[in-house]
Amino acid sequence: MKVFLRSFGCQMNKLDTNLVVNSFLQAGFKLTQVLAQADVVLVNTCSVRNHAEERVLSLLGLLKHIKKTNPELVVAVFGCMAQRLKEDLLSHEAVNIVCGPLQIPELVNLVNKAVGQKTKSTAVSEDIRHKSSQQQSQQLDDFEYSYDSAEDNLPAQAYVRVMRGCDKFCSYCVVPYVRGPEASRPPEKIIAQIKKLADAGIKQVTLLGQTVNSYHYEDFSFADLLYEVSKITDIEWIKFVTCYPKNFDERIFKAMIDLPKVCRYLHIPAQSGSDKILKAMNRGYTCDQYLRIIDKAREIVPDIAIAGDFIVGFPGETQEDFQKSVELIQKAQYKNCFIFKYSPRPGTRADDKLADDVPIEIKKQRNIELLAVQGKISAELNKSFIGRTVKVLVEGASGKSHLDNIDKKQHPQLIGRTSGDCIVVFDGPADLAGRFVDVNIKRASALTLFGRSTD
Ligand code: 5AD
Ligand code: SF4
């Protein structure tokens, strides 16, 4: 049986996709890149913005046509959109299986049952805000441990989930309704998993959670976890995403200073610079409180790289509110920012209570403007790297071109990242992928540093 796969969405989804794929491979399925050859199509879906759902629906439209000539094809839709739409998605002509993010360990069995039967089935959480049973958490943990792999990502890099779900209920966000309540994984399981990955050649782990700084297992905190992960021999870099700008435990910053393995990089979304909008977003902090956290971060870790997220065009966002986001970006001096146009999500408080009253043209304009403001800051910060030598974990061949092409005939261009998440392009042999290399920076753009290996 051949499986064709499409995955939409964030890092959390990519991790789920990898686990699912490995569970299918172990069960004897083979992967195919050719849709026409597939017996099974797996689609991991994202609901965070409407656009992501539209892309899934357009793929399902295509699959509906394919099924006319191949009625035996089994289509399984899983992830956030599956949990959000439940049976409604099952009524789509193309779909056989709808499986929520907390039910992915069941997916192989569901598909096996559907093969040759043309049946439809659903496995989703009926009450997603209900805390998972001990048995379900255990099943998810075992699934995670059994099916993660050192081969799934960039060479020598792995993602490890430290917590599931979210309890913050930002008024615009669908995550708490599709990934359920916040639940931290037991530290011993996380450590065992990272040890296993380290034995298989992993050098960098990225700890994943919607709000990693809220991680706590009994009285074991996220800072404690950083100290423990740091003890694992062969792991050289530890990164983590994403942080929530409230109740920030300063011991996390202290860990960055104490522990050379913990990368000095913080992704800490502000979402807006206007207190009025932050309140309407239910973020639970003011712009000043946010700035105080990043000031504290820089006081303890002077060379920390900070990245942010912003939403433009949230209901009620006036030009004045927007200007406050511009000012916050200028004050925060982010390394980079991810900027999103507000997208109303059914079932969220913002969608229930607030009209989506900022016209799309204004959202687009504000998006472009924030990107331009950030672009200038990124370009300036990147310029300060010129002449410095940075350590880079090499990802592989790059599409981008280098400072000059003297070596180009001999070597492909390589791309890698620094511990502070800067992208670096330089000449070198392909077998450096997965290795650490010192690169002297010669040139910089807003997005990329270009340099020459000093080895
Ligand atoms: N509309 C636009 N952006 C959103 N995000 C989350 N929900 C929405 C939404 N409804 C953004 C936030 C978050 C990032 C992952 O996606 O900025 O930090
Ligand atoms: Fe969504 Fe807010 Fe939770 Fe992030 S913290 S996942 S934006 S509800």
C-alpha cells in the first residue's frame, strides 16, 4: 500500500506528521511522491488562519475528482481542522477518515479498517477542553517515543514536544479549541527521548510547546528542564519555541547564561503594541509589561536574539493602535518578526463578539508596513555581524547565492543557522550538513548573512 502525504501548518504539525508517517512505515506502508500512485492520502491540517483551511479544502476538491476514477482511494484528514470540523468534514465526498490531533496514534488502524471498504469513520475528542485521561496521555507519550526519528528533519536536528495544548485563550486563537488543555509531558520521558535522539546523532533539539515557559510537571519547571537536557552528552544546542510574555520565569534567562548549550534566542510574540488591542486579544499584559520582560532578558543575557509575532487588523485596530505596534517593533529591536493579518476563526471569542471591521486592503497595507519597519531593523542588526566569526549548524545545500562565487565551481552553496537563529550562507562541501562550522561574515542582508568558512 502506498501513502501520499500533505502537511500544512506549524512545527507542531510537522512533528505530528513525522510521527504518523513513521507509524505507517512501521506498519508496512510505503511512501509515494506521486498522488496518482497512492492507495492512501494523509492530510495533516491547520486551522490557525482561514487561508490554511482553504488550501486543505482545495486539495480535498482535487481528491474528490481523483476518487471518481479511483474509488478505492482512502483519504484520511487529521490535525487541527479535523478536530474543529469533526463530522462536517466527514460529509465531504473525498474524505474517509477524520482524526483529531489527540487521536493520531489510532490513524494506522483506522486506515487499515477503511482499505477496500469505502467506509467512513471519525476519531476526534468530543469535549476537547476535557483533560486527557491518564491512558490517553500515556498513549500519546508512547507514540511520541516510539515513532520519532533522527532522520525526519534537517541533519542532526530534532524537535521534541514538551507540552501539548494551550490554556491561554487569546481571543483570536483556535488552538485551545483544537489541541485541548495545556498538558506538560513528564520530564523523564522527555529526557529519555532526547537521549535516544542524541544516540542516533542528533546535536540540536528544539523543545516545542505553544507556551513553553508555562511548562511545569508537578514542581519541575521549564528552567529545570533546560538544566536536565543540558546534561545530555552529544546534545550541543538546545532551542525552544514559543514563549508567552506573562509570568516569565527569569531562571530561564539565567539558564542561558549558566548553560552554554542553551541558545540565546527567544521567540516571544507581542501580537500588538496597543494596550487596548492587547486587552481585546485577552493577552493579559500591557505593552510596558511586555517591554519589561525583554529588557530583563537583555539585562541578564546581553546578546540574546529576540523574535516576535504581530497580528495586524484585529477588530477595532485604528491607525493609532497600529502605530503603537510600529513603535513597539522599533523599541523591541527584534531580530525578526512574523506578521499576520487577522483572520476570524469560528468558535473563538473575538469572532463571536467582535466584527472583523478592518478592511482587507488596510490589513495588507499594515502588514507590508510592519514588514518594512522590521526589515530595516533586521538589516541593521545583521550588518553588525560583518567581520565577526559565528558558529553555524549546517542544514544543507542552499538556493541562495554567496558573497562571491570563486569556490562555486567546486562546492555547492551551504546554508546553516547560528545559535541565535541567523541564517548563514557560505561555500562548502555537502558533507558538512549536520556539522558545526565557523563562518566569518563578509556581507549581510535583512534576512541572510553571507560568509566564508574559517576551517
Ligand atoms: N489570525 C491571524 N493570526 C493568528 N495567529 C494566531 N491566530 C491568528 C488569527 N486568528 C498568529 C499569532 C500566533 C501565530 C502562530 O499565528 O501571531 O503567534
Ligand atoms: Fe493561541 Fe494564545 Fe495559546 Fe498562542 S498562547 S496558542 S496565540 S491561545
